[in-house]
Amino acid sequence: MLSNSCRYGIRAVIYLARQPLITGKTGIKQISRDLDLPTPFLAKILQLLAKQKILSSSKGPHGGFSLLKDPRKITLLDIVNTIDGYETFTNCIMHNGTCEGVEKDGKHCPLHKDYEKPRKELIKLFSTRTIHELVIKSKNPDLITI
């Protein structure tokens, strides 16, 4: 359901939330190495999150990334909206775009009604689950494999 970019972004935000406050910024190479993710790809993802004021970013020898917001206030929905867009939850699971007008007679796709309840539950889950909660639940950093 989520793109690789989005999953990488979630993992990186959780990783940054686990860093001690005294360390300040964490370099992209270290994040990439510790999470075993490609550096250039991860850098683009983290820049998107910085543009949306979820992360702080600075350049230079002591630059890197850190959380800009309190992890208790960052939801999974914030990250998904930034990277994949809200369409992740609203797009038809059979066709491109929404179900409206997909069929010739203007009816929804055959799965629309079946997916309506799980879609609402997913939106609720992603809008209520915070990064702070995920950090607490993941005592072992190796388990952060969203």
C-alpha cells in the first residue's frame, strides 16, 4: 500500500526520534548506513519531510537531520501525506484515481463498498498513531522495518 519512499521515510523519522537530544543533527550517511538504505534516495525523502517542517535540515560538516516537531505530534498520516499524498487512502484499489465515474454508468468499482470500512480504519490508524508511540513499541531498532 505504501511506496518504498514512504516506508523509508517512516523508518528514518523513527530512527531520528530515537536519537538522544544531545547529539543534535544526524548525518545522512549515518542514517543511510544504520538503516541500510540508499543515501541519495533517502536524502530526497528527508528533504521532503524538512520542507513540510517535520524535520530540520542543515548543510555543512556538522549538518544533518533532526526532528523539528515533537514526536508525540508527528503522526504516520503526516508522513504519508508528505511523501505519498492523501490519495494513498482515497484512490480506487482497482483503477487509477477515484471510483467516481470509473464505470460507464457512473457507479463505483466492484470493491468500493467492501473497501470503504477498511479505508476509514486505515485513515484513523494513521492519523492517531504517533512516532513517539512507535519508538516506545520498538525496543529493538532492528524491528523498525515498516
